[in-house]
Amino acid sequence: MRTDRNHTRLDRVFARLDREPERPALAGMPRMSRHRMVLFGATLAFYVAIVWAVLITSWLVRLDWQVMFFRPYQQWPELHAFVDYYVVLGQRGPTAVMVAAWLGWRSWRQHTLRPLLALGVSLLLLNVTVGAAKYGMGRLGPHYATEIGSNEMWLGGDIFPSGHTANAVVTWGILAYLASTPRARRWLSALSAVTSLGVGLSTVYIGTHWLSDVVLGWAAGLLILLALPWFEPMIARTEDRVFDLRDRLRARRGRTAPAAGPVGRPVMLKPLTDRADPAPEPVSPGRPARPPVYLAPGPHTTRAERSPVTPAGSRRPPHPERHPRGTTPATRP
């Protein structure tokens, strides 16, 4: 009798994972379109305007000081525990590990290195551009401010623009950039925007960044995402070179591997009848052959190395009624 098994949700998940999908047909490489060029130019102009407003100590710097004196962490202390955990979504190490694990699984499933290479290029651009701006302008943070109302520039700081905010925009925005469908791209874009917005405001709440630092960090991260299509040809060439190197290594390994079958013709071995070896000594027929001796498994020592069979002297205490072996006991009266 045939019985049909009711597949559970876990069975369906593993059945889906067992498939070998191909590269998504809709996941074409984004191009630097006219719309994207306009957005890139507008974001770059906004970036320069924020930097200029801080340099001339405009109303934006006064707003920074007002927010700092407001001290949000004292106004809403009940949010402090949550914000301490939420701000981790902008730290480069944990977020890079989480996103790289997901994109690595996608690369393995789709047989392509583009997701991991795009993440590597975006993080490299983030470190170069944001790091150069941080150390180039040297702005001090709110906790280390020296003069009320000043822009705190060129004093050896490293907070302008906000690295947490820019990292959140790039790390979570790369998921939307690599989405396979337009619907997934829209949802992931909204999710990454909300996440990066929350990370930026969290740093203002804690007091580690000025408000202008966060605004400039958003612009810096968005510039990197908008500029990624310029690096798509380089990513494609790198992927092709990696796959070519893999194919060459596989071919070389196949040539150097030993063959499983016979290599040549079999060689016939002949007995050596021409050697003048002395005849073996005859064994006397009167001496019977010894039976094979069974040895227990384990290391065996020679007779000379073993302890004597019979110890010298008895270890038993003397007994008056005990007689040595082989003697006749005296009769009792």
C-alpha cells in the first residue's frame, strides 16, 4: 500500500536549498544612467555645502551647539540601553561580518563573485574617502569641545563626517544595490534608509557626534552607493580573472594526478637460474618442527629482559605447620 508523506515547512526549506539556481536574469549590472548622474551631482553639491557651512561657522554650527546643550541622553534616559545596542548596526566590524556572510551564501548559490566583490569595493571606497575627510578636517566631538560656538575644526579630531552613519548607509544599502528584483530593491532601500537614519540619530543622542557630522555621513555613504556603477567593469574583470585562475589550477591538478589504471605493458618476471648461490643446509629429519607459538598482542621482550620466573626466596610469612614441597610431613603422635 502506498502512503504519501506530509512534507513539513522544514522539508520544503531543505528542498529549496538543494536546488542549483542560476544567476538571476533580472540582476543586470546597474549603469550610470542620467537619473543616477543627477542624483550623484546633487548629493556631491550637498556634501560640499555642508562642509562649507561648518567651515564658516554658520547657523549649522549654532544648531550643533544647541543640540549638544539639550543633551538628549538626559532628556530621555529610558532609551539609553536600547540606543547602546542599536548603534552597533553602524559599526564596521559586526555589520561587515553579517552582510558578508549573507552575500557569500548568495555568491555560492548563484555561482558568481559579484556580491562579495561589490561589497569589498564599497568598503574600500568608504575607508578611503571618509577616512581622508575625517583626518583631513580634524574636527573634535561634543565631549572634547574647547570653545563654545566654534566649529572645532583642524584640532586633531576624527568625527567629521560620521563614520557610523556612512557605514550604515553603505553596508545596508549594498543589499538594495544588489537586489534581484525591483520590488526587493525598493523595500531594501527603504529599510537601509531607516536603519542608517536611526544609527545617525543614535550617535547624536549619545553625544558622540554633532548633528552636522551625521548629515555629512549620510551624504558620504550615498555618494559611494551612487558611484558603484563606475566600478562594475572592474568588478566583472576581477571575477573573470578569478574564475580563469581557478580553471587553470583545476586543469593543472588534473594533469599531475596519478592515473588509476595500468601505465604500460606488464613486465614478465623470470626466475633467476644463472645465479650461483650456495645450496641451503639440509635440515636434520630427526628434529621435529616446532608448532607455531601464539603470542598475545602487544610489545614482546626477549627472555633476557624479562623478570625471573621463580623469585629468589618466598614472600610468604613462615608457618609452623607448613612443610616445603616434596618432603613428607612427620606423623603426629
